[in-house]
Amino acid sequence: MRIILLICLTTLISEKGNGEQLLDLNFNLIGVSGKFYNESIFEEDKRKILFFISPHCRYSLKFIEFTGKLHKEGNSDNQEIYLISPNYPQALIPDDLSYTDLDVTIDGMKELAVRNNLQMPYIYDGENQILANYFSVNITPAVVYLGKNNNLIYKGKIGEITPTGEIDTSYFEKIIDGDDKQQLIVTKLRGTEVKTKKNLSTTSEVLRRYANETIRITEANEDRIAFYLKFHNKKITIFFVWQTSDSECKENLLKITEIYKIYRKRGLSLVTICISENASEAIDILKQTQSSGHNFYSNFYETNPIFEMASMKSKITPTTLALGKQEKIFFKSQKRLNIEKLKSSIIQVLENK
């Protein structure tokens, strides 16, 4: 297998008359800074390190700090470092995003760069996967290491992740400390599959299954709501109080439902309580927003346990309350929902940060 891969990679490189190797590439890709990058990056007489890093990939995120450190401490006269995000955003399913509060769009990449103070170029390759396809990268994290003449020296893993979550990059660091005449090394990759346009049919099928999930609503009194507050058996439960007549409620319900789809397999439960005596009107909206959690209808009086637990003096909608284990409140909000803050809070609880 390694021999076949080696042949495939080396045949993609054509020889110049002077012995230098020219990559047969033509592209114009945007980076998080707004600058565009093309094939001229391979014309520099420097070593090139291409890290394929996905903002949503839990394995990629382990190596972000290492890439920044390598760029900071490296010799910019001798090597250039590029980060590349290779996923097609529309091909991802909600589960794919369950280990992050970011998406794989250029905006998600920008936020990742800001959080980690990344100074090297971070390039979006998700539309057509030009670089990922050229170097046969279908899993992230991955790294491609080229010599000054664009000779391929290494393609494979950035390092190992220990059982305690630490990373070991010593193997790759030894390679970049060597010279350009090293024999090509190709290693196996462990991580997250790169999603492309070819995955769209699978994605559509998954989304259809979500749309076809059964939606139910039942009446709830104060005791039942108090029971759910005290005995929810998931890592996280979101309680959402809303009204059918409030457009802001509908907007927040749609956002919360999307969050539920992303994190429910990691232990998120959703409880919605509609302030209404008209169950049929409420269930129509729940179906429109695909809210397949635990859905109730009630009145403001019966929702007392939620507002009392959250120490909220005003009984208004929409109201959002998120609980972890031991009834610990880690997020609460009234009126317009800050979706980014809620997702960030969920990740912190799931990762025990």
C-alpha cells in the first residue's frame, strides 16, 4: 500500500530542466486574513510544511498549539508553514460538529485562528479540495512536508495522542530537523474523514431522517416540570420556555433545535415548554423546526420551578436554561439567544473544562 501511494504522489510532480521539481497545480484560495494564495507559494526556495487542520476535528485541535509554536520558533528564511482546511461545509452532518463550537466555513477558521493567535496563513480549500486531492489527504490532521525543490519528504501524521490527551510530535520534529535528501516517508493517519461534495447524498439522507423524526407534545404541570429539572439523566439538559405568538421564540427554537442535533449523541437533552393552551398550534411549529426532544405545553404559573431555579424575576419568553449534572446551571438567557455563547458553554461542560 505504501509503495502504491508513493508512486501516486511522485507521479504528480514534473521535473524542470534544471532539476528542480515543479508542482503541477493551479489554484487561487482565500485565507483567514482575506489574502488569496496561489501556486506561487511553491516557487519559493524554502521548505514548505502544509498542515491540514479542520476546525471541527477533535484530533486536529490537539495539534493547533504545536503548529503555532513551530511557526513562531521556526526559521522563516528556510521554511514556510501553511494551515489548510479541506472540508466542504455543506457535506457535514450535525454529528460531525459535536466536538467543537465552530463550523468549517471561513468564519469558523477565522475564529480558530484568533483563539489560538495563529500568525501563519490558514487557507480554505473546502470548495474543491484542490490541495487535499493533489496530496491525497482524506483525513485530518495530516501534514505534507516538501523540500526546497518541492521534493516530497514526508506525508502523514503530525504526531501521536497519548491516552492522557497529551501529544507527542517528536517523530515529525526529527524529520524537519533533517536535510532535503531524506527518503520519502508515508505514515498512516488517524483522525476525521475529510467531507467532500461526494458526501452530499449521504448528508441529505441523514437530514431527511432528522426531518422525519416523530414530534410529540404533552401537557405538563408544575410537578412534572420540577421532576425533569431534578432528575434529567443526560450530561446536559436545555430547558426552553416559549410562546407561539412570539417570532423571537420561533427563531430561538430553531437555533436550539440545531444545537440539539449536533450534541445529542454526546449527552444533550432538550425540553421545550410552550406557554399555550393550544397544543395543535404548538406542535405545528415544533414540526417546522424539527424539535424532536421532550415537548410540553403549559402556562406561566406551572413553569415556576424553572424561573425559581434560574433566579429569574421576570417570567418572559423566550427563556433558556441549561443544566449539567447535579442541577448545575451553566447557561441562562432571556429574550434573544446568543447561540455562539451557548455552544461554547456546552463544549466546556462536555470537555470538563
